Amino acid sequence: MVGAGAFGTALAISLASNGQPTLLWGRDAAQMGAMAKARQNAQRLAGLRFPETLEVTADITKIPLKAVILLAVPTQALRATLIQHRHILHSHMLIACCKGVERGSGLLPLEVIADVLPSVRSAILTGPSFANDIAAGLPTALTLATKDVDAKTLQTLLSTPALRLYLSDDPIGAQLGGALKNVVAIAAGIAIGAGLGDSARAALMTRGFAEMVRFAVLRGAARDTLFGLSGFGDLVLTCTSTQSRNLRYGTAIGTGQTVSETATVEGVMTAHAIIESLLTNENDATDLPITRMVSAVLKEELNMAQAIESLLSRPLRRETDLA
């Protein structure tokens, strides 16, 4: 496991609890030393003890040869991590456990991996989940998406009695579902924070999902993928639970609070990355009103009243229209 934040630690605990020898690597030697001594990640998952089969280290050379490596680092830090440790990572099966779109390139996590390490095998692990639930052994279902011929072997290797993985051969759809739902969750949070009510949140979730499907299909995803765990399932969880960092972030923005979120809020950079990629492609006419609104509000190009007006003043259409 590369990345010792909340999600990386949770996955490591889950796998190790199932009897698998598991290595958890983090770049901060002092933090990893403290975690090894306390046998828990007190900063992110306090009280959830490490199984005996979980080894904690800041020495990445301890990764065994031919091991399956889960990359639980933020999307915006993925490229730097791959470049810095390419001498170790290039010979392993890499499974990205992050959600988002790289700002500047517009690439998805597996596309970033392919850009840095073209010959490496890869997969994406995504879906509706919170680190605390996984670490505590609560039932969770995720999507493992890959075109790799050994997909079934990976599914068996990474599944546990409490962590159920469903296979998909549509990594593009799985990645876009995980990325776009964070943007919709920020919009839902803004609506709640601004006092617009649960009906407005439901409307944003529904129209946001239509936006997710429209965007993903135009970029080569299978429509059905977005109706699964990595799309609709993740959207529901992220837009309705206060454990969601993106929902909390949006709520703070909606109430006019100063945002003090220390954990990664992937929806912020994803919204900007998507809109900026559209702006650089004059031939791309994709209609993404909710994503545009979120990006504009976060950049302070629109205030709250203007953002609400921009959505409510859109032309009335049939619900099944593409735009």
C-alpha cells in the first residue's frame, strides 16, 4: 500500500485483517514511526488498531518483488509519486485508489499512470466507501475496473468477508463516476449551506447524475457503468453523509464560512480541471452547468446569488433531453 492517509490505512487494515501480509508505506518517516509504535493511525483513524500482519514503513524499497501495489495518494499528487518512485513501481501491478481529474492535463488516474509508466499493468478501485467503515470491518462494496486479463485473480486477492469487490471492464466509466460525483457533492453541500433545502439537494443530485452520465458517455464510458457502484452508488453516499469531505466543504462554502478542511477535497480540483480542459478545446460543446457553477463559485467568479440564478434561469427542457 503506497499512501498512509485515511483511505490507504483503512484498506491496509482490511487486507491485513483477512490474514494477508500487508505493507503500508508513507513518505513521512516520523509519522510512520509513530504509527508503527502506536499500532494505529492516530491522526486519521484513531482507535482502529493494526493487525499483526500489517507492517508500517517509510522505506519503499521494502515492497516485495511482483507485489500488487495499491496507490492511495491524492490524484493531484499521483504523478509526482510515480515519477519519484518509478524505479520501484515500474515492475508492479498498480491499482489506483484515488478519484479525480489531474489539473493541467485533464487526465484520469490510470491515464496518469500510463503517461509516466507506459508498460505497467493497472486497475482502478473505486466506489461508495468511507475509510472508517472499511477499517472497522463494516460491509462495503466497491468496483474494481480493469481490462487486465488477471482481473478475476485481483478480485479474489483484494476481497475480504466485509469488503466485496465487483469487476468492471470499463475503467474510464468507473474513474469518471468517482471523479464527477465529488463535484456534485460540493454543489449539494452549497445548496444545504445556503439554506435551499433537501428538495434542492435532491434536484442537484438528480441533474448532477444526468450530467455525470452525459460527460462520461461522450468520453467513451459505458452508460451502464455510471448506474453502478462507482457512479450512482458513490454519488448517493457522498451527497448524503456528513462523513463526506466534499459535502462538508460545499456546506461551508454555502454558509459563507472560512474553509478549514485539512484532508483532500478532490472535487475542488476536479471541477477546475474539467472546465479548464473544455476551455482549451474549442470544439468541445459539452454542457456541464453544475460543474461550471461549482468551479466558478470556488474561483469566486460567481457569488451565491449569481450561482443560484445561473442554474434556475436555464431553459426549460424535457427531462430526458441531453443538455
